[in-house]
Amino acid sequence: MNKTDLYRWFDETGQLLYVGISISAYERAKDHRKTKEWFREAKKMTIEQFATREQALEAEKTAIQNEKPLHNVVHSTNGQLTRTFNIAEAAKATGKSQMTIRKYLGLSGRPSRLPNAQKVLKAGDFQETWQIPESDLWQSGLMTANEEQTYQTNHVPNETKIMQDVIQLQSQIINKLIQLQRL
């Protein structure tokens, strides 16, 4: 059994940005630094250590549901996965114009493609920030390629994912055997 870290990232005002678990919170921070837009706001990390991964998973779920971090998608309230972003960041990340993003949100006089979007007021943020269910973002096409891949990965049932991994491994073994036969 491996000890597992439960970590929380906060911005400079103390706003909770993200809650996660990892065998090493410091190694995971390196990944977040490279791949997560919200990490630019991160100023402080706290760590709790749990004896087992299962204990950490339960604590993570409880923390996300009770503390409502801005950027977590798994275990968010109302059973809906959400994403928080501002219009400028969304336009940059997706390659769509800010006007297109505003149209999707129904801010241009047209009906919203994202009817479940909610405006979020965040301390010190004067830009328009929205929290939108991941399923709405998926259907609207407002996800980057990496976000789409993450969304698909997180929504594939575990048994299916395991079977996909087994099939991929079998394919790799077969390819290696074919290469060895050619030698």
C-alpha cells in the first residue's frame, strides 16, 4: 500500500483553485504547471497524507463537494462536471473568437448553446468568468483537443478502459513478435 497525498492549490487571495490526489503532490504539480491554465494563478499548496489511495480518494471527493474548488471537474456539485474559464482564455485555447464564445453563451442576443452556463464572480477577476457543465462544452465544440481527450478518458467506464488497455498491449506484443520473426 502506498501513501497518497491529497493536495489543495490556492490563489494569492486564498481562493481554492483545485483539489487532487497523487503519490507525490510535488511531481503532480510539475504536470499541472505544464498543462493547466489555472496553474498560473496557483500560489500556495497544502498537502495531507493518507495511508491508502482509497482513503485519499474519499477525502478528495468530500473536499471537492464541500469546498467547491474553481477548477475541479470530477465530483463537482449536482452530479455535473463543470469547467470554469473566462471568455478570453476560452477563445485563446479553442482558437475561436471571443465573439463566437459570447454567442455560445447567449450574450449576443441569440439563444445560448450553453443553457446551463453560470457566471462566476471571483475576487480580483474583472473578466467574464463562467462555469459550464462539461457535457455542454463537449456538445458545443468549445473544448481543446487535450480537453476532449481528457473528457473521453474520464467518461469511459473502467471495465471498457481496462479492455482497451489489454487490446492495445496485445497489439503491441503481436507487432513485436512480427518484428522478431522478420529478423
